[in-house]
Amino acid sequence: MSSIKCSLPGGSPYPRMDGRKIVHWLQQGHRMSKPQHVDKKLYGIMTNCWQENPDKRPTFTELRNELKEMENQHKRLINMEMYDKKLYANVEDLVV
């Protein structure tokens, strides 16, 4: 079995906020704004996952089907040309 190296960007959606502030902020109903490099439809899926009531969140099957449908449309969901490298880090570059 071969291993596949994947370079995944990641970062805090709420930089300069500690965990307690983030929890309080989220409990007040605030959510991360749409990153400029993410398609509106994909951001809509993200916000559906953030519903306060778990019963209103999509199931994994619903998510899979919706993402598969978007993939079949060959639509660019993430525009890496608009990606702000200052806001994210590659997982491999993080030193623990």
C-alpha cells in the first residue's frame, strides 16, 4: 500500500481569540464569515453544519450527496488564486 502525501492548509477561523472567547462568541450566534476563496454554495453547506440545533444540521449522507452533486458539476468550489496564505498554515509546516 502506498502512502499519499497531502498538503492541507489549516488555521484558526478566529485568530487572536482564546477558546473561552470563541465559545461565548459562538453561543451568541456568531459564525465565521465566508472566506474569499470559498464558493458561496460550499459556504452554505458549511453554515448548515453550524446550526445550533443538531437536528437542523445535515446528516453525513446528505453532506456526501450534496458534495458529490457539486463535484459532478465540475464547479470550482475553492479558488486557490484568492487564497490568503497569511491566514493559514500547511499541516506539515507546523512544529509541535
